[in-house]
Amino acid sequence: MTSQPRRSPFVHRSLLVLAAVSAVALTGCGSSDPLGGGASGSAGGESGDGGGAGEAIVIGSQQYYSNEIISELYAQALEAEGFTVEREYQIGQREVYLPELESGAIDVLPEYSGNLLQYYDAEATASTPEDIRAALAEVLPENLRALEPAEATDQDSYNVTREFAKEHSLTTLADLQNVDEPLTVAANSEFETRPYGPEGLKEVYGVDVSLVPVEDSGGPLTVKALVDGDVQLADIYSADPSIQTQDLVTLEDPENLVLPQNVTPIVSEAVDEDAAAVIEEVNAQLSAEELIDLNRQSVEDQASSADLATAWLEEQGLA
């Protein structure tokens, strides 16, 4: 997934957003201080001496509230098993955090399988979760590996208002060919270069669309642009509760323009098998419904990632 905050309850500090926008976004629920590199140590209690050879495991997150929640699940689960953890949250998009992973500055980061595969191999043909997982193993740098993916997915999706869908009889992305007005899509600026962005939409579905940059990763500003009629489409992540609360229509993608985006932890060589097993146990219980509910609590209840993780791990018997 493009990975990034996308609603009011996140800590948003994209350099491309106006100061006024950042001020609104900063009222949200991000649990770390992005200017200070995130909180270090335990969020929910004392941490042990773990982390491989006595060193802390550094867990990062994308600049996206849902990704931070998942990172915090991993962090607290590891701490419950005696590992020492340092947090580096809200650090940007792939162009920023992947070099940090590749260099070993970050040891763990939850990724989204299909988008990550296309980042490393723009010509990838894999389209099923199983094939994507196998392809990732071939393209990741030697010092990185993908752990067992979760059932939960959170992927880019093209959304329209229900009124617009009814007006133009829209069900799939292919139906956009029948719209007789210029089409614009609200999304982060990097969406322009993504394989599933405007160029991909044109190549796969024959649809012309222009990008309107809105730098909150499908968050409240993106949703507002769509609902207010400033754009006809919006790139919103599929686990975002606003799709349901705003009664939006996600257009079906029969040609798999957007690949499946299972939550997949990417780890460095500093993560030993014991630590990997803890992370994979979290992933084994992270369903699509569970992730949407965590996101809903973040958005609606303004709950912090630390509080959400503590409660969820206790419910799952992992803390």
C-alpha cells in the first residue's frame, strides 16, 4: 500500500502539506512524536533484555495511522516476551523508509505485499496473495525477509460517492469509460507514479483521469474533496472506516490493477527466529475485520495506537 496518515486522528507532518493542514492533522491520535523519532522503550510496561544480541529491535511505521497501530501491536507483543524495542513511527512513505530498512537502521516495518512487490519489480505479474509472497522472496534485498502475511489487507482503492455511482451506473473501474465528463482523483502526489495510478488506469481500463494532490493519504481531506464534489474519485485505503461511514462506493477491480495488499512484516537480519515468531503470532490473529475495527476506534474514539494495541493484545491473549 502507499503507504501514511489519512484521517484526523493521526500525526501528519508531510512536507508537502500547508501549515494549516498540518495543524489540523496534528490533533489526532498518533502515539509517538514524529519530530523526535518516536517513543523508545516500552509503551505498556518494562521491557526485557531481548532483541537478539542484547540490542533493541527498532520498529518503524509508515506515515499512516493504521500502519502505526500494527507496528505498535508488534512492539508490545515483543516487549511482553522480553525483547527491548525502540519505536520510529510516522517516518514517511516507501521512498523514505525502505532505504532505512535496507541499511539496517530499522529492523521491523509492516508492509503491504502487492505494493511492495511492485516497488521492487514494476513488471511483476503475480496477482494472488500466494504468488505475490513467492515473488517478494525473489526481489527483496538479501538482508531483508518477509514474514508470514496476515489475512488482513489494506489496499489502495478507487472510490466514488454513491450519488455519482448511481448517476453514471458505476460498479467497476471499467465503467468509468462511460462517464462523459473529465475525471479527477484525489490522492497523494506519489500516486501519479504508482503502477495503479492514472497511467495504470489508462493502460488497463482505458480511462483518463487527472490527479489532484491531497497529501493526507486518503484521510479526511481526501474524503472531503470527494464528498464535496471537488473530485470525482478518491484513493482511499480499503480498511478505512470512512468508506462505510460516508457511504462511498469502492469500484471493483476485475483486472487486478491494484494487487492484494496483505499486511506483511518486513524484517532485517537483526530479527531472530524467536522475535519473528512473536510477530507472526500477532499477524496470525489480525483479520481484515479486526484491522477495520482498530482503525475505527482510532478514527472515532481518538484512541492512541498504544492504547489500542494494549487492549487488542490482551483480548487475543498475546500480552
